[in-house]
Amino acid sequence: MVDPISSNSALGIQQFNKTLNSLNKTQNRISTGLKINGPKDNAAIFAIAQVLQGQSAGAAAVKTTLNSAESVVGTAVSAGQVVGDLLTEIKGKIVQANDPSLDQSSRDAIGAEVQQLVDQVNTVASSASFGGTNLIETGAQDFAVLTSQDGSTFTVSAQDFSAQGLGIDSLSVATTGDAASALAAVDNAITQASSSLANLGSSAARIADQGEFTTRLDNVLREGVGNLIDADLGSEAAGLAASRVKEEIGARSLAIANAGPKALLSLFPGCG
């Protein structure tokens, strides 16, 4: 015959162990912030989350590359704008040199100023480097930009903003004829620089747009992973409180069940 007291104790222990197990799981979810910590929690959801996390990591890597590319092109654009300002200043000097009433000393002074500005153009063009990449110096190479995880790229065309590349490396204002030729050369340089700057600007805008899209994509992927594996901490906190109450009640029930046999035996002093 089964002892009812022993049976009740065994059932109580079994239920108490279930309560402890539930409490441990809840505490683990709260401590990690995750409701899915591994494949044993939910194999299918864990597998999906792993795929999404891989895609998110890829998007983050592409975003890092785009940030770097944005800096490279941004540096080139900024330097190109400075060169454009220098060309405008050079033109102003050359227009002065077109005055036929200038004496030779004045022409020589203007010529020296023009040469200094031309040298500054070369300095700006040669120093417009970011991360070892310069898109506007003499001999600059086109720049490939990674745009997606599958390896897709687009190319930013290099632009020569050096004095030689712009055709102003040998300007002279020694005579009015030279000044006229120099003015035509500078006008051509301004047109060329404007076109090159527009090209770089459109590339910079494309990189910025792709970077914004990649950031949004990464955010969506992260949110998707979170929806799958993140714990609802409010709900888990409420569950933790309930589990602790159940634990306390279970412990008291076991204590009562274990004390029952002793209480019965105390009724029969001659037994035991």
C-alpha cells in the first residue's frame, strides 16, 4: 500500500523542483536580457537570429567602409573648393596684368603673386589625402567604394587639380600678350575645376545616400534580432516575483509535509 504522506511529499518535491527550474530560467533571462540564449531554448528562432545577426554584421562593415570613403571624397571636395577659390584669386591678378599702362616692376610683382598662388594650388592638391588616398593630385587613381555585402562597388573618378592638370603651371604676365594668354588659361582651368568638383560632389552625395540606407538596413536587422531573442524585462520581472512567491510557498508546503509523519508518531509514544 502506498504511503499517502510519502506520496504527497514526493509530489511536493517534484513541484518545488519545477518552480526552482522556472525561477532559474527567469533569472537567466533577466541577467542576460535574452529570452533565447542558445539553440536549446528554441532551435528554429535561434537559427533565424544567427542569420540576421550575420547580415547585421555585414551591414555594419559596409557602413564602416562607406564612412571611410565619405571622408576620402569629402577631403577631395574640400580641397577642390580651395583650389577653386585660388583660381578666382589668380584670375583677379591676371586681369590686373592686362592693364597696358602697367610698368614692368608692377608686372613682375603681379607675376610673383600669381606664381605663389599657383604653388599654393599644387600644395593643396598634393596634401588632400585621407587614409593614404588622394583623389585630386597628379596621377591619382580612381577609387572603388564598397556599397553592399555582396561585393558591389561603384567608382569615384580621380580628378587632377594640380597646376599642371589644370593647365596653369606656366602662366606669365610679363607682357600684355602673355597676360591675355594667361587669362584664357585660367578661365579654362576654372571651367575644368568646376566640372571636376561637380563630379566629386555627386560621388560624395551618392556615398552619403548609400551610407544612410545601410544604416537604416542595419537598424532594421538589429531590431528584427531583438524582436526574436530579447526578453521582455517587464514581463520577466513580474514572472520572477511570482516564481519567488511560489518558491516560498513550496518550501513551506514541503516543511509541513515533512513534519506530518513526526506529528503522527508523537501521538503514539510507544512506537518509533
